[in-house]
Amino acid sequence: MDPALLKQPSYGLNAAAKLELLLPQLQQLTQQHKRSCEPYAKILHSFRQTEVESLADLPYLPVRLFKTHTLRSIAEEEVFKILTSSGTTSQQVSRIYLDKTTAQFQTKALVAILQDFLGKYRRPMLIIDHPNVVKNRAEFSARGAGILGVSTFGRDHTYLLNEQMEIDFETLEAFLDKHSGKPLLMFGFTFMIWQYLYQSLLKTGKKVDLSRAFLLHSGGWKKLAEQAVANATFKDSLQELTGITQIANFYGMVEQVGSIFVECVMGHLHAPIFADVIVRDPETWGVAEHGELGVIEVLSILPQSYPGHVLLTEDLGRVLGEDDCSCGRLGKYFEIEGRIPLAELRGCSDTHSLVATA
Amino acid sequence: MNNLDFVIPKENSWEELLQVRPLSPFASVSSDFAKALSQQLLQQGQTYPEMMALGFWLRRANLSRLEREFTEKNTSDQFRLPQGLVFHIAPANVDTLFVYSWMLALLVGNKNFLRLPTQDTPQIKHLLNIIGRLFEDDTYQALRQRNMLVRYGHDDEINLIASAHCDVRVLWGGDGTVQNIRRFPLQPAARELNFVDKFSLAFLDAKAVFDTRAFEQLIQHFCNDAFGFDQRACSSPRLVVWLGSDHQVKQAQNKFWSGVVQRTTKQPPPIPVHLRMEKLITQYEFAVKWDVQVPASTTAYVNRIELSSLDKLPTDLHCGGGLFYEFSVHDLKELIPVLSKKIQTISIFGISGENLRQLLSINLCAGVDRIVPIGKALDFHHHWDGYDLLSEFSRSIIFSKGP
């Protein structure tokens, strides 16, 4: 990938220009990973390949494979960092092997994307988490990776929570005083923000003024959906308690760090120029019409060290449009509707365990 | 026995169940109950084909056939009586199976303590509704006292007590369940029937498939076998083996699978999206671990994996939902390596059953419990996994009349 690309405006290409940019690069990545990653080559060998004419023709990998297999396209000594998914709901975690180049691409892509939303000014940054989450620098959880990724975009990084997951009000007040009048950046995981910022403030009755901040958050709505908290409720509730009006969710995953999909003021997630999204019809696995609910596939030209450039996720969503969002950004925009629901399995005959055994 | 979550009939207790005596084999109250249940199922079961199948199995003609088979076991120097108390542990993968197990034991005269599947699927709810309502009728007072359909969690105490008192323990479950339940001792003279994880296959003659005039019917039969119970029944065909030359097989495969794809596109089987995703992932898992080919598919309902060998067939990776392992052979004999104890049903099309029978007899294969025509894979029979349930649920008494 040409690193100069990361300096271009992140949402500046229309559909045709973007296809011209992405298709050859993604095809080249397929070849590169086929040469260097044996399990990936075996997969391509087993699935008969069709002629690639569009992004949808590119062979995808189900994202789950990163949990069950070591998929890397670099020698062991080239591994610079290993990212792991948080793995709260299943015992298996994804392991993503990064070399220096990929790690750099990820950081730069993230900066390019966020600059579009926040400008070039590096804001004082408040992290809704506790500092221990990023202690081990060789192996990161998704949470740690997210925090460090976004951190490069802020300064004076301050952690809001202590290890007991309580708000450290002293630190918070000191931070707000020190940077009074300046725009701030806040970052955290959706659920943590809800549970440990919003719920704590609600319980303690303390008022804080965060109206100067831009709150960026990610990490999925699953736990919030269980509490019937949707994006709108999330935004309204936080605004009520903290005065914060700029809140943006983003969709991303540890398997494709860097090329994240950030929510605009219209509430739409946007694909930047080095990434794209395809929604697949779960009846056929073909491409779903715009507006139709389907399974999300994500494409990114950043992954050089592992075959994660075209991934079929287990999330549901729909493409809302392309090149015509009223926020002005070009490219596809979409929304996520959560994970594919796990209707209870019939249990493969085993009466005592729900794990498929037969 | 205090932790039973759900009991039909409501007023029944374990203590009472232990005290009452069994009934005579094929007592009229038992047959009447079975017939009434059959009627209800056939009237109300239209939405669920498996309910219709159960209703059909319980109809008068089949009950008489069962009774005849049972009484024919009585000879001038032998007769049969019920075992006593049967403890059934129902499977989670086939909603209707507990009724078959229960009704056979009941017809023979036994008292029954039956653990229902933990999951409350619409099918099970429907069944329990019908059964509950029938039990309200005082005509079936004698059966009310002698049967308990219960639901409970992972409760060692209940398993322990039920195991200690039953005369037969019937376990429909996976290998894991069998190991778990075996921890609970039975009475020395009690009998245990374990229906363990099995794997089934369809065996088709390529030329016969290509040439058949009843092609649509073949496809319909295969789809019924394959997509019923989300392809998670032990008898669901999960491996499709073709017999024929390479060319014949190729031709037949193309025709056959486009037929299946067409049919499932027109009438999509109720496979949940996550299961369609599981199948896809299984294909990738296979591709990484084995030497396989994965043909492209235009529907998310049919997924195939062409194996390059039947050796070490990874049966436990199969997730159901319309996933088909495939293999072709030139000769019947090539099937032998796969016919382990794990194999239950071979459903056949265009294959001579007699040849298969010879193959099994001559080679003394360890596996295979059933050979049926395609379309009959999911039909229940009281001879199951090598057991004759009418015999197992009863005991025979021999009397010698002297010289």
C-alpha cells in the first residue's frame, strides 16, 4: 500500500474512484497473503475462485477463523505486536499478528479518519477506563489496542477510572481545570461509558460539565441492548447529565484495527477511502440491496501481516447509501444492528450441553 | 425430587409413582390414549411435519401392528410382562422423540418417569399442551398415576434417585450425556439403553439419479430427510456418497444439487441465520485442516464439502443446517472403512439393499443400524440403534412344561 494514501482526505473519493483504488490493492493483498500464509492458501485452494470483477468477488474469510487458527503472513521474528479480542463472551480469542508496517498503517489511518471529525488540533484526552488495561505492551486486548490507537490523537492522557472502576473525581476535576475552555477528546468503550460514567454519575448525583468534549466510543451494543439502551437513549442520557453533545460511535474490530467506521452527525457509519463495507444477503451470501438487512463484510487495505483484508463478520447491518450522505462525506454509509442472534441450538442431540457435539 | 420444575400430570408425585403397579401390556386404556393422542396430533399438527409423522405412527393400524408383534413374542412356553418403571432422558435434537420412547414403554405397560428436554421449543410446547389436556380426561386416570413428564436442570439428586429406582433407564443423548448419567448407579437387575451420538449418510447411484423419471420426488424426499430437525437428528443424512464412474458422478451431482438448490430457494427450510453462518465457517475449518473442495453455492441453505478421503471422517465437526460432506466411490467396497459403530442410517437411492446387506454381513462391519430408502431417514421405528424397544421395555418369562 502506498503510505501517501493515508495523507489524503479520508472521505474524498466517490464510488468509481474508490473502486479503482481499492480493487487492485485488495487483489494484490490476496496474492501476497496466499504466498505467505499457508492456511489462507489452503482455503483459496479449496474454494474454487471466480473471476474478480468487483469488491464482492474477492474471497472473504469468516472473522471467527482468527480465533481457531494462527493466520499470519510474516515470519515469527517480524511480529511486532499481537492483538487479541477481549473474548468476554467466548473463551476463544482472536489473535492478530502485526508487523511494524501494519501497525504504522493502522495508527496513521486512525489519525487520518479522526482528523476529519476533530480537526488537526491534538486535544487533551480523557479515557473512560483504568490505566492497567494498557500495561502489557507486547500483547494487547481489543480494549487496550483501541485506547492506544486513539491515544495518538490526543495529549495529556488521563484515565477517568481507578482499578475498582470508580470515577476518580479528583483527577477529573484537576483535568478539567487544567484545560479549562479548551476542546477535549473523550474515548471509551460503549458499555464502560454507560456503566461506569453515566450510571455512576446518576447514582452519586454529581454534575460534571463535559460540554466541551467530543466523545468517541466503540465496542458493541450487546450489553446495552440487554438493558434496552439504544444509540439515541445513550446520547440523550449522557447529554442530560454532562452537557456533552458531540458523541460519535464507531464500528471496528480487532481484526481490522485502524480502518474504523465512524458515525457522522446524521448517525451514519462511514467507510473511509482505505476501507469498505459490503452487506451480504443471508439467503444467498450474495450482495444485499441497499437498505436490506444482512451480514456485514469489511474490507481494508491496511492488513499487510495477516490475511484480514476481506472479512465476513458475524454482525448484522444495512448499507444506507453511497456518496450522498448529507454530512458531505463520500463513500458508503451504513448502520449496524448487532450480532447475528444465536437462536438456541438444538444441541446436536446432547441433552446436557448446548455445545454442538454430534 | 423437590426440584422438579415442571410436571405433567400436575397432581402426580414420585412417591405415588413408585407405589402403583404397572399395567398389562397393551391395556385398553393405553391403546386408547395413544389413539387419542394420534387424533389430536393429526388434527392440530399441520404446521409441523414431525407432529404429523408422530400422529401417523400412533394411528390405530400401527398400534395393532405393534401389539401383534408384541404378542407374537408370546409362545406356548414364553410370555412377556412390563419391566416396571422406565426412566427416560429425552434428547434435545429431535423434539418429538420423547413421545416415541414414552409411548412404547407405556403401551407395554410400564410406569414412566421422563425428563423432558430443557429447551421449550414451540413443538415441545405444542406436544405438552396436547398431552396435558388429554390427561385431564378421567378416562386416563390409570395412566395419570403411572406417568410423570418432568423438567429439571442439572440436578444430580434427581438423576440419582430416578436411576436407583428404575428398572430401565433409556438415555437419548450425546456421548457426553451418557458418561454423565452413567455416574448414577442402577439397581443391579436394571437395564440401560443408551442412544449415543450417531452419524448417517445417503448413498446414491449416480446413473440412477441422473436417469430417474421421479427426479422431483427424489429431491423432495432427500430434502425432507436432510432439512428436518435442522439436520441435527442422528438419522439426518450429513454425508452423501455417490456410486459410479467419475463422469457419471459429476453429471448426477450437477443435476441433483441444482434440484436441491432450486427446491430450497423456493421453500427455504427454517435454518436460522447463525446456523447458516456456522456452516460457512465449518467449510473454512475443513479447508484449513483437510484436503477438500468447496463447490460454490447460490444459496445459504445448501453447503457442500467434497472430501478427498473417507478416512478419519470428522463427524463431530458437523453443525447441521444443510451441510453436506460428499464423496464418491466406484465400488460398494470402498464404503467399508467408514462403516464404524458411529454410523446409524444409510438412506439409499438406486442402490441394491441386498448388495449392501451382503457387504455388511461378509465384512462384519461394526456399524450401521438401518438401511432405508431416501425419504424415510427420519421415520421412527421401534427397532432403533440395534435395540428392539418392545422387548427391551418388557421381560420374558419362560415356563417349561416338562417332558
